[in-house]
Amino acid sequence: MNLKPIATEKAVMKIESENVLTFMTELKTTKSEIKKEIEELFKVKIEKVSTQRRNNKKIAYVKLNKKFLAIDVATKLGMM
């Protein structure tokens, strides 16, 4: 699977206000695959995964459990 973090101003605001990470992914990737991949990579628990298709691309919004901070994951990714 190919997950690329998105670090736009809107994505950073979601990290700070909603504890949500934003990723670009392949169109065929399912929500459960995204959830499994991120939980294994970053050792976090995910509350919800929402996806959106835009311009032949798929964007995944990953809401982390309250015990885990999205800003910590974003720092590991070099986004913050």
C-alpha cells in the first residue's frame, strides 16, 4: 500500500483541532487496509477512517483514539 501524508494548512489544522491525520492513497485501498497499516506503522489506535475521492485520487482522513495524539505522529513523519 502506498500512503503519503498530506501537510497542507488544512491538514495541519485538522491535526491540531480534530486529532485527524490526512493521507493520499491508491484508489483501490480499503478503509480497513488503511486502518491496519497505520496502526501497525505508528503503534496507535484508530477511531475512524473516512475517505474521499477527488480528481482520480483517494484521500484518507484518519481520526486517532483520544489516548494518541496526531501531532506526535505528524512529528515522527516530519510534518510538524
